[in-house]
Amino acid sequence: MKFSDFVANDAIRSHVQADSKEGVIREMVQALVDAGKIASGDQESIVKAIMKREDLGSTGIGRGVAVPHTKHPSVSRLVGTVAVSPVGIDFESLDGDPVQLFFLLVSPPDRPGDHLRALENISRQLRDESFCKLLKAAKGPVEIQHLLEEADSQGVVS
Amino acid sequence: MFTESRNMTKGQTAKSQTAKSQADEGMAAAGATLAREVVVLNSQGLHARPADAVAREARKWQSRIELVADSQRADGKSILELLTLAAESGTRLVVEATGPDAREALEAIGGLFARNFDEHMTERDS
């Protein structure tokens, strides 16, 4: 699975304003609403579901990366977005480091395979240190979009 | 991420070592690789939370631990690496451990898979 298969380009944010875990999740879900990927009526329920998942264990998987996610019956296909916090946010991540790079995923309840393949793609690409750095330093959403496209086509050349 | 040196004796495959492992305590201590097969029982596959559980368990041991699926290999102590396996429900994986506590580590990780990562909640998870 490629980034372009699940990342809504219009919902990418390069400079999130939020300074808390819930804040950044809320901002990213709002971005998906603004991009027309999820209905505004489902926003609150999706935020709550993602926070509930975080309560089971942080999705801050290390290297300044978090993958907040949930299943939700309101979506018929996997939707996701990417956000960067230039300052970093305390996400209770597994290595304790603040998180700068967020991949948020909302998947239909009956498609665990798609969710796994999205996680596979994200984690495989993020093993490339320079790709991580470039994403975190991106000046705007379009730059993030281009980096993701480059990764989709061959992996980032640094 | 791959800083530890690998001590696996040349020419010895994981499989042949599995067969030998029961009998040969000394080899593990000397840094040979022991292996065992596990199956992903979780209906959601090896997603973020199980990967976290495996990495946490793996980090408790000195031995180098790797999970192998077909041709793919992942550092058992890294969630990021484990997620790259994208192991769906029913996938068979080989766990390899190399080091002084390889046997115990394999036992512990095998148990974690057998207990379905201690996940007692139902399909509600993500």
C-alpha cells in the first residue's frame, strides 16, 4: 500500500497549532472533515474513539512518530492524514520522546488487512532517517505531499 | 538499528538449529541462534499494540531477537521493524534468538504469541 492510497492530500498539515495529545488529534480529524473525507457529524465520535485507543497504550512508536488510529463505521475505506508539529508534542510515546510527526488513520471495522498494510508502509518508510527528518522540516503541506509521493515512487533519495 | 554483531555460525540454518537446540545448551551460551515457529492468532494481525507487546518482551532479554516472515526479517526489539512484517492473522513467523538467554527469550516470546499478546478485549480494538 502506498501513502497515496490513504493520505488525503487536502488534510495534510505542516504546522499544527495544538500542544496536547488530544489537541493534535482533534486538529487532524478536523482537517479530514475540512477535506470532505469524514462527515462533521462523526468528528466527535472519531476523536473519542482515537483517544480511547490511546488509553490502551500510546501509538507514539518512537523516533518522534505517532500513529493515532481507530476503526469507525462511518468510513467505507481507509482514510488518513499527516501532520507535523515543529515543536513536538508530549504523546506519552514509548520512548518518552516528544512527537513531531503524526500519521492518523481511520479505517472501516471490517478491513484489518488494509490497516496493517498502511502501518507497514508507514513504518517501512520511516526507517529511513532522512525521510523522517525531511518530513519534520517540511515548510508546507505541499512539500509533505511531494515527499510522500517520492517515497511512493522509489523511496526518498537524500 | 543493526549495531549488534551476529554470531550465527556460518552454514547453520535456523531450521537445523531448531532441531539441535533442544539438546545443545552450550551452543546457545556460545552465541548460536535458536529458533521457533509462532503463529499470529490475533484476528487483527500483528498491528501496533501486539507489535509493542512483542518489542517490550524482546527488550527484556540480552539476546538479539529477530522475527522472520518468508524473506523478510525484523528486529524483534523495534516496533517499527515489526510493523513492516504486516503479519496478518494466521501468518507463521520464525522467531530467532541469538545470545546467552536465547532459550528463555524464545520461551517468553512464544508464550506471548500463544496467549494472543494478552489481549482480552474483543474486536473493538484497532
